[in-house]
Amino acid sequence: MGSWKIKKMSGHCGARLEGVSLLNASKSDLEEMRSALFEYGVIVLPDQHLTPENHLSVAEFFGPINVNRFFTPVASHPMIAEVRTSAGQSAVLGGTWHTDHSYDAAPAMCSILSARQLPPYGGDTHFASMAAAYEALSPGLKKILTSLRAWHSDSSFSESNVGLESNLDAFRDPVLHPVIIKHPVTNKPCVYVNGDFTTHFENWSREESSALLSYLYIFVTQPIFTARVVWEPGMVAIWDNRLVQHYATADYAGNTRLMHRITVEGVPLESA
Ligand SMILES: [Fe+2]
């Protein structure tokens, strides 16, 4: 019987899980994988080479699939989003730290990315632990932030020029989330504001909010809180959108990169 060999990637974030093929993983292997996800925030599983059907099965272990309403679906498997950069594309998706789907009232719990075609260099994904970032804040700022909520909006997609669907029906009203959430599984406090989708604090103007939000975005993404995933052919990465933010490095213009992404339904978030 196989079981995972788990190797931490950095002090606060990320683990590499080897030694089990997801195609014949036992229930206990899958449960151990899920526990590692909630502990480390992002897990990378090399040499998996999932087919779309395998990818869907892995996602369904975590919960119902949440289909992204902005990304182009994989033609043969509409539950899977295609994250494609073409060689001729002038702008590459990424370059900003964010949390997937924070503009939803019940944001996606995890994202599962499967490498299909990688550029010859670059395209790494960085992750930062929002639990470690919270712990490093001063007691005074922790207290203020824990009393706040912030608005999140999908409106930034309207300015996107990187091949996302310009589907006007997809946009929804902004939603409020606590600035410091209680992780729904581990109860750990996590910072939950991000530069792509958070617009301002509840009952604060955008101008008033911007200085503190800008400070937080710089603070929470300091290298000490991060791990860097260097993609390998066939690799799968799974991250918990409540525990980490991520950043796609857009440094491979002129090359093709194709990833398949599935997001899994989450729950409304509560204050820490
Ligand atoms: Fe993302």
C-alpha cells in the first residue's frame, strides 16, 4: 500500500507530496492529501499526468465543482477552465497577488491546477500564507483588522485583456467578507483581502481604504511567507484559497502555456 512522502517547501507554506498516483489513491491517501492541503495551504503533486476525467475525479473528492464564470471552459469538459497563454498573446495572465473567487459570497475552497503544456522557462506560481502573515501583524493592527469587513468585486475582469470571456452576464454585485477570516476547517485566523478583487473596507471610502489596503498587500506577500512552485510536466498543484494567496509569474511571453483548472465550492466566511 502506498502512502505519501511529504516534504515541506518553505517555513510557512507549501508541501510536495510524492509516492502515490492519484489514479489509484486509497481513501486514506486522499484524506491525508486533504489534511496536507489545510496544513500547508498549497500542495504539489509531481508526475500525475491527469486526464480531464482524472482531474474531475480528484476535484469531486474535495466537493462539488464551482465552474468559473469568466474563464474559457475546456471544449470537451465544460466543468474545467482553460488557463491558456498563446505564443502570440501580448499580455500574460498573472503578475498580481490574489485569491481565486473572493468576489463570490461563498468563495471557492480550493483550486486544482494541472499542467498540460509548459513554457521552456518561467511561469512559476508563488504562494503566500495568510495565516503566517496574520500572526506577524502587531496586536494593535490585528485588533483593528479583526473588527473590519471589506467589499470584494469581480469588476476587475472588465478591464482584462488576457483572453478571458467578455461575458457581461457573468458580473455580480460586490460581496462583503471579514478582513480576518476564521479558516473554515482549522479555525486559524487568515488575512482575507487581495489586490485583484478587494475594493474598500465597509463604511470606509475607497480613498481612506487604499493606504491601509496597499500596506497590507505589501506586508502579506513578503518572501518569508511564500513558497514558489516551479512547474514540471504532469504536475498538479492544489491550493486552499482561504489560507494562501497566489501570484502567477508572467515572464514567458512568446511561449505557449496551457493549464487546466478546477475550483471546488466553498462556504461563506466568518470573522476570526
Ligand atoms: Fe488565480
